[in-house]
Amino acid sequence: MKKIIHAWNKASLIKRILIGMLIGGTLGLTLPNISGIGLLGDLFVGGLKAIAPILVFALVANALSQHQKGQDSNMKTVIFLYLVGTFAAALVAVLASFIVPIEIALNSANTEITPPDGIGQVLSNLLLKLVDNPVNALVTANYIGILSWAVVFGIAMREASKNSKELLKTMADVTSKIVEWIINLAPFGILGLVFKTISDKGIGSLANYGILLALLVTTMLFVALVVNPLIAFLFMKRNPYPLVWKCLRVSGVTAFFTRSSAANIPVNMKLCQDLGLDPDTYSVSIPLGSTINMAGAAITINVLTLAAVNTLGIPVDFATAFVLSVVAAISACGASGIAGGSLLLIPVACSLFGISNDIAMQVVGVGFVIGVIQDSCETALNSSTDVLFTAVAEYAAARKK
């Protein structure tokens, strides 16, 4: 037994996660009625979600309190990359929908969720999150609010004594250590998540929406493996694929199964640390990216909206498609502040084509049906890109020096 435990601890985390995936998938197919296995996944995701708000606040506040005037954090480049990446993904989704036009069966969808009235409401909700009560922001995992208050506290702490700054640094270090412990449990957590997904839904449950799902997944893969590497190459002027692959392999895999950008923040922080990136940058860019870097959400919004447009026989010209991409990119930035994520922003995009809210909510219902795979791929793309663009910004700045 000691030899097995030693061999397990010696193996890389990715290998252990793959073993967990294999065991979870096998048990989900052969013994789907075993109780308790799925709880491992819930506990893992719950642990990540619980520690992430504290981690973000501690790291951002500590980084800003220690920040020296004139020190470059590359944040302007990171934010630019986030916005360009999201808009590019939205455009690719439009082109993919033109190349492979898809129609969907619009049946009545029973949902009590109310979508936003328009982009104005999306942006208003986003801005109001900035001034949320700091305690409530931590409790509800409102990362926009957590970031804004962490910035305020961090800047204020610059005037504090050296001992006070050391206390804040110790808090950040202790929180990071707890995160490391939780991440080491990832193989067992992902085992539970894979088991729960397969035993609850079954592999054949998505067959009726196979073409729509294939278009969504293919578009996201194209953005992850072609568009994002192209953007990275233009900035770094070197082969981007080793970095792209590592981000997908480490961040994308865990995000795929947790299906939560918030839960993946600790994983991304650890990956940035392993890549040797500047904590002053990634302690801010990673939690910010989980809120505004939403390429996967933009793809989901555009593909499902244009599927509804095709079903209803509404003609779409290039100008309208371009406006749709802008709307999808802006809306995607507010996706994390809306209950239901990107799917609930589809009615905003549908309103551009005069599609009624009743029909738009039917499209949302279709989105929930395929959500098992769609949301997993979307989160994997979003979260892995947070690390990718943070690293690209730093490598590009180093190249210029």
C-alpha cells in the first residue's frame, strides 16, 4: 500500500487526473447507481468555490500593497487581449454559422429565469457589482465587487506599516497553500464529476442536438487552437503552441469538469505561478478574466441566436452580423453577473432580429439541454485563455526590453 501511495504522489497531477477521469467514466457506465461517488465532485468544486473569493481578495490586496511606483504590471495589454479575443471569437462564430447554417426545433421551454432587458441592463448590473458591500461580495462570490474592494484596500495598505503589510502577505501565502492542498485532490474530485455527468445524463442523451453541439464545440476548438495561437504569435513573435497546449492541458481540463470559471481561479493562479509569471499581474488578471474574458460565451450566444434566426427564416446581412458580434462580445463580458450565464444573454442578441422573448427563451431551453457539453467546453476555453493571454502579455513585454 505504501508503494502505491508513493507512486501516486510521485506521478504528475495531470496523469492522476486522467486516471480519475478513466475510473469515473468506467464507474458511470457500469455502476451508475452507486451513491456517494458523485459527492466527491461536489466537495471538490465546493472547496474551490469557497476558497476562491478569499484567494482573490488576499492576492490582489497584497500585490497592490507591495506595488512600487513605476512598476509595470502589463494589465493594459492583458485587458486589450481579453477584448480582442472575445470579439474575434464572436466573429468566428458568425462565420461558422454562415458556413454551416443550422435550424433547431423550438418547443416550449419551461423556465422561471428572467433574462436582462438589453445591453444597458447587462452593463448596469455589472457596474452595480463594483460597489457591492465587500462582505456580501465575498459571500456571494461577486468577483467584480471583490476586485474593486481589493484594489481599494491594497492601495490604502501602501500607507500602512511594514508589519501590517507582512500580515497581509502572510494571509496571501496561507491562502495559496490551502489552494495547493485542494488542487492536489483534483483527481478524486474529477472522478466524481465525470461519474455524475455520465450516470445522470448518459452518453446518448445529446444525440438529438448532435449537429448543433458539433458546431459549437468545433468553433470553440478552432478559436482555442487557431485564433488564440495566432493572436499570441502576433504579440510574442514565437511559436505559441507549447504555451497554448499547457494552458489547455492544465487549466482547460479542470475547467471542463468543474464548469465554473470561479472554481478554476485557484487552478489558474497556480499555473501562472508555475509559469513564473509576475504575481502583480496575474493576481489581478486571472479573477478579472473570469468575469470579462468570455470567448466561449460569445460563441454560444452567436451560434444559438443565428440558429434561431435560420429556423425563423430571417435574412442576415454582413452589417447585422457584425453588430451581432459586437453585442455578443459586450454581453459576454457581463455573462458572469447573470444567473444562468451566457445562455440568459441570448434574448439580448435575439432582440436585434426582432425575435420575441417567448421564442428566445425557447432557444435558451435548447441551450440548457446541451449545457452538459456546451458549458464544459465554454468554461474550458474561457478559463484557459485567461492564463494564455496573461502569459502572452508578459512574454511580449519581455521581448521588447
